[in-house]
Amino acid sequence: MPYVDHARKELRLKVVYYGPGLGGKTTNLEQIHRHTKPERRGKLVALNTEAERTLFFDLLPVDIGRYKDYQIRAHLCTVPGQIALDRTRQLVLRHVDGVVFVVDSQPARLRDNLESKQNLEMNLRLQGDDPAKLPTVVQWNKRDLAGPAGVEDARIALGIPAAMVQVVASAARGEGVFETLKAILKECLSVVEEPANAPEGHSPSIVPGFRSSMYPQAAPPEAGGSGGSGLLTIPVLPRPRKFPEI
């Protein structure tokens, strides 16, 4: 769960945006940084190659607000998409509280998405986390390039249960970016319940109860089909022009 600091009455959480290279992870953070009040965010640190691929990670600290009288401070990170930088991805995932899996919805990127999904599972297990129980949101990015049918085809091909929390997005346009952020923060805070009663420090983030997962082989089967978990797909209205301020 998020790091609990009772002396400062703070909840500090780490959200990692994971997915294939050039899928839109960095674009999400750029949009959040651009449309968040300066006094509520830190500096966006990006380490990129000449090809504009993330070399190590992007980091954006954001003050979210209060939750049950505790201040929420979030660190939003991305991982490099290139397989050759897997060790870096493992380091960025340490002490993760929630994951946004950013899917490049274009049909030509299906294999890359599948490899990234499998790589995420492997790296979480290497550090002792259960990928089926970690707070996770799936973002279907580049919906403007894939179309509704392309997104649904990708969901089926990747084996993403319909009951998982999902957001259809076009990060380059700013569509679905803040909806995704709000969804993953809600998932992360669901493991806290009462911050005042939580142990000091960092504890593993385990979503209570049985939830739909990208890794069904690691989780109990859903009761009653895809509606059994109670999770909702979050709709995104086309071409939003006003961004909610954090």
C-alpha cells in the first residue's frame, strides 16, 4: 500500500506507467504536467535518447489532495519500452503501489503489447509481487488511430477481462489521461481503508477481495462471468477540451 507517514499525515504512493516503447507512457505524464497547477506538481524529469525513447524513466511528483485527513503525494513514473533495458524496468518497479498498463491500440503493435504484458508479470513476480492483486488500470491509448473495433479486437487478443478498470484514450490529444490517473489513484487508495490505523511505512499493495486481472491464471476464476468483480469500465467522452485540475 502507499507509504504511510503518520507524523506528517501523508500517504506517498508510486504509480508506474508500463507498456511497449512509443506507446504513449511519456505523453501521459507530459499531459498531466502541462495541465496541473504549478504549485501542485514538481518538475517533470525525463531522460530520453536522441530517438525520443525513454532511456531510464520519467518522474513526475504530484500533490493530489487529501484522503481521510492525510495528504496524498504521488510519484508518477514510466519505464523504458525497449526489451534491452529490462533491468531498468525492474528497478523502477521496486515498491510500486499501482500500475497503468498503456496499450498501443494499433493492430500492428499487438505483439509488442503482448510481450510487454508478459514482461510486466515476470518482473512483478521477480520482486515478490502478485500481478493479479496489484492495483492495475488498463489504458487503451491511440484510440483515434485504432478505432472502436481495433480497441475491442486488442482487448480480446491480449486477454484483458471486460470487468477490469479500463480507459479508452488518446494521450496525444489529452483524452482519457486524467480519467486514467483518477482510476489508478482510486485503485491504490482502496487498499488503505483507514490511514490512521495503517502501519507506519510501506506495505505490499494487495487489492482486497477477488478482482479481475490481466493474469487470470494467477487469480481465482471470476464468479458469474465478467460482471462478477464489480469493476467498471470508465467511459471517455470524445474530444474533451477542459482538463480537471488536480
